[in-house]
Amino acid sequence: MTAVVDEVGDREIILKMVDGRPGVVMRKDVTDVDGDVPQVGATIEVALLAREDPQGRMATSRGWAAKQQSWERIDAALASGELLKVKALKQVKGGLLVDLGQRAFLPASQAFEGSGGDLAELVGVEVEVRVTEADRQRDRVVVSRRDALRKRRRAEERSVFQRLEVGATVTGRVVAMVEFGALVDLAGARGLLHRTEMSWGRVDRLEDFAVPGQELELVVIEVNRSKRRIGLSLRRLSDDPLAKVEEGSIEDATVTRVVDYGVFAELASGAEGLVHLSEMAEGRGYRPEELVAPGEAVRVKVMRVDPKRRRVELSMVQAALASP
């Protein structure tokens, strides 16, 4: 209830209650951390402890009122799932004590979204938490920062999914490498840069195109809101080199790899094609490494382009026959 300070004493503060009756609160109960007390005429919130003391005054407590208000806030947050901002006071066995108007316990297992966080880094810091347990009789409150982080991340994720469109160019940060590509954070939602979308050419080493912590400009190629999936592409920032390759054309190329069945050569457009062993030289009995070496320039004829399978068939023999 609300009361007005009527008189300030050395041990007691005399109050005027809302119904006009006198009340009393202990001075130490209303003294703040700086040692200041409310002055005459100030309005304060107090809780009624008894109908009246031996002197006919209503005995009250400001601390009890604050605690009751804290419990009302805690109960409301438990029921609604509302996130509360609290300050981490100190590290204790198994977690942290936080200030919710009264002390609450934040278990170490609920302090971080993943594993490996340092509790000491949170001491003295204001954090968001969700109330997971509240028992007035036992004066026990348990909170979770992990749930709050997840709730916040999901809200950010929904926001990202709402604004992302296929074909848009975005900037993201690589957060992890996986067997089939890289996971990229897009300010709240994670997308996948598949290894096949890293380059138009061959991808032997993922780290040649993405490493954790790296900022990348990417093209959105898929937004699946129901499956919470985002597909990204690095290679589509540039034109497909296959689009510039014409069947029947004769071009200069550079040998990139030698394999048992022939060689791979890169055309001027950046597209890579295969010169099968049978198309390297007339006659039989040759091994690919006996005819060319990596880095060597060769002249080839484009025999076939398969955009779907991303294959280009080349011939050194046909290029030589076509030369005057």
C-alpha cells in the first residue's frame, strides 16, 4: 500500500496511511545503499505487518512490500513466459545467483545455449532470463538464460525468414564447417553454403572458399520456411562459365589435372572439361602423363556441353584435325 512520510526519527519513520491513520516503519528498512532515507512528504510503498503496534500505529515494512512486488512479477513471468532482465550477482556452486528483486538461482546448465561457457564472464552483467520454477513457501526461484537465448534467437530467425527472398544478396558470417559445406549466420538465422555452391569449378578443399569467422557475400537460392532451411550460394555471384562455352568451338586451354583416363583442362571462360585418353592423340599405347603435364597449354575442340551434369567433353585430336 501507499503511505506518506510524516516524520523522520532516528530509529523509526512515522507514516500517514491512505486512510489517514498513523503508521510506522523502521528507519533501516527504508535506508538505501547510499544511506539516504525518504524525506517528510515523500510517498513510499509499504506492506502491512500488523493491524497496529502498542502505540496504536500500523506496523509496516518497505522490504516486505518490495518482496511481495517481486513475487507478483515472478509469478506473472512464470505464467506468461515473459523474459526478465536481471543482474548476475555472484558465482556459487552449480551456477549463479541473480537479482530479481530477491535472489534467484541460475543453474550452470541453463546459463548458455551451448556448452563451454564461462560463468565468471556473466558476473555483474545484466542478462535476460525466463522463470522456470517459483515456490513462495520455500522462497525458491529458478531461472534459465538458455531458454531466453533460444526464444530470442527464434524470434530473430523468424524475422530473417520473413524478409529473405530467393535471389537476394546477403552478407553472413561463417560459424562452422561441416562435411558438405559451411554454416553461415545471417544475423539470427543459419543458412547452408553447400560445397557444390562454393564454386563453378571443382572444390577439393572447403577451406579454400570459407573458414569460421569469415564474412561472405552470398546469394540466397532457397528459403524453406516450413523446414527452417536457407540455401546459399557463393558461385552465383559470378556468371556460369559454362554459359560461354559453345559446342564445336576450338579454344586454348590449360591442363589442370592428369588422371588415368585422360586430363582435365580449363578453358578461358573458367569452365573445366575432360579430354579423354582416346581424344588426346591418334593411336594407342600412350599414357596421359606421357603426352601432357599439369600447367601445359593445349588446343582443344569442344565436343559436348552438358549443363545439367556440368560436364564438358574436349578433344585435342579433333582440334588438331581442324587446324589448317
